[in-house]
Amino acid sequence: MIEKYRFFKKKAFESTQKFENRLNEECAKGWRAVSMSSDNGTLIVLLERENRH
């Protein structure tokens, strides 16, 4: 089964630039950021798989 949504978290000691680079790589793979939040300083992004027919 193909995932439609997933959470993408910033690693504990990861720089913001590295996190952004990883997030951009996921977007290039067909995911798009839907929402963003934080939990005790940890960035969490909700990703949705784009429908490509």
C-alpha cells in the first residue's frame, strides 16, 4: 500500500539548512508539505504524496 501522508521530523542536532535540504529532496520525490508545527523545538512537517496520473 502506498502512503498518502507522512510526518517528516528534524533530527536532534541537525542544522536548519540540512533539514531544508532533506525536505527539498523529499519534495523532488513527489511529496509536498501540507502543514508545519513544532514539538519542544523539533520541527515536524506533514507531507502528502502528490497524485501524478
